[in-house]
Amino acid sequence: MDTPVKQIRIILADKHVNLLGAIRNLLETEAETVLMVADEASLWHALENSTPDIVVVDLSFPFSGGNNAARTLKNKYPSIKVIILSLYDEKTVLDAVMAAKVEGFVLKRRVVIDLIPAIREILQGRKFISQEV
């Protein structure tokens, strides 16, 4: 039985504000709460003051020291489920992201098609990778 997406809380982190709004509109039809953040300080504040089920974050999201988004989140919050959004479809990028033990990898060009199915798969305890990778 699928977990109803409507009951989940999502943090959406991307420095591209226009893309944030479009993805938020997509998620708001399905999720209980969608918090949007565009910088590292706002992301840490949101994580410390809410209990998200999933964090959806752009691979190029700026972290201090140039740290990798996937590794940074999973090191600090290992129990939070993370989906990485990426422009890049190279296998080396995917391998590096998945080595950080994130739950999902969604190509930005497929976000409308893949993001909701990715969330559903991850809530069922499975991994999700966009098909074109």
C-alpha cells in the first residue's frame, strides 16, 4: 500500500529561486508541508526547527567550505531521507552522490515526471534514480 504523500513534510533547498517556486507548486498538491530554502543558514534553521520526512536538495546547493550537499546532509542528519536534484547525468556524479547514502537522485529535466514517484518509492524504503542516468 502506498504511503499517502499528502501526510509528509518536505524541505526543498535550491539556490535557484525560480526553480524552487515551480517545484514547490508541484509538491504542495501532494505534501502536507513544503518549506523552501535558498541558502545554507536557512536550511540548517529549517532542519533544526522542523521534522521533515524528506529533504530535496540541489546537488550544487552552496555549503560552506565547498562541501558536497549529499555528504553534508547525511553526515549531520543520517536518519533524514535525501533526494538530490541534478543537472548532471554522468555516472560518476551519480556514483559520488549515492556513495553518500542518499535515497534518491532526480535529474532536474525530469523533476515533473520523477519527483513524486521518487518520494513515494523512498517512503516505501526503496532508492530512486531517474531513468535517464
